[in-house]
Amino acid sequence: MEELVIASNNKGKIREIKAMINNLSLLSLNDIGFTDEIAEPYDTFNENAAVKAETVHKYSGKNVFADDSGICVPALGGKPGVHSAYYAGLPRDNERNLEKLIEDMRDKEDRSAYYKAIICLVWNGQTYYFEGECHGTLATQKTGTGGFGYDPIFIPEGYSHTFGELSQEVKNKLSHRGVAVRKMVEFIKQQIGA
């Protein structure tokens, strides 16, 4: 079975992606013994995804993919965007990030938002990119305990519940990462003749 490294140890992200890939052996950074922290110093999702994928590929010699994703809010000029994971500063804290976004949106009329994901795949030494977006609105308070990050306040288009309330199956179908991963999986299937 082909091996593919996901340049992450984020359990929520790995669980989400493993549910979508069944004809590949998906390895985490822990699985390959990679323990370094990879800086994400760039202002674009593409560059941050690429630096992670290329660093892990150089270390392991294996096919690798990395994603960079975040939530973009037009009323906040596109923030938190690429800085979603550290929106409330260091150390990284999902709960503080969520509270800061709720506070920053307190008096905003335009509550539209979208999640964006860019996957950088290093496959047989070549680099490929896959993009996914999921549009919706932001609730004024948290509901639901599912998902991670900003999911408890993000209501996808066509739904009345947050990602924190919707099932993992529904979220995978709609999510920005799900869209990008499906594009990547289709590409890989073509490569391995699956």
C-alpha cells in the first residue's frame, strides 16, 4: 500500500482526513519520528503549506501533504485568515481564538465568513496544490462540541447549525479541507491507478 505522510499531529485534522482516504497508508509526523516545529512565517496559505510539505519531504523522502487553512471574515478585512491558529496570540489556544473572534464580531452586521484550505502535495518529487472553500456565517455564540477551532460558531451555507453541532460525516462533505482533500485523493488515485 502506498504511504502518504500528513505533515501534522493535529488529532482532529488527522481523524477528519483518515475518514476520507481508504486506499493509502496515512502516516502522521509522530509515525515518522518528525518532532521539529515548522515555522509558518508567510502571509499566504500556499507558502505556509509548501514550507511544511517540503520540510517533511526532505526529512522523510516520502510522499507528503500539508495543509494551511483558516477562517476569513470580510467584515474584519479577511482576518484571521492565515493567522487563524494564533489569532489571540501565543501560545496557540483554540478557546482564546474563538472568544477573540466572537468579541471582534460583536457589533458587525456582515457576519459572512468562509473557511479556506490549501493543500500542498509533494508526490514523487513534484509539487501540486489543491484548494477548498466553505462559505457560511458566524453565530453570535458557541453551540455544539464537535469539530475543532472555530467550528462552534461557523454555520455553513444551507444549514442552520454550526459545524460544532453537525456530524463529522456532514462536515467532511462540506468542509474546505474536505473539498481540497477530495481533489487531492482523486489526483492520487489517478497516479496509482486505483
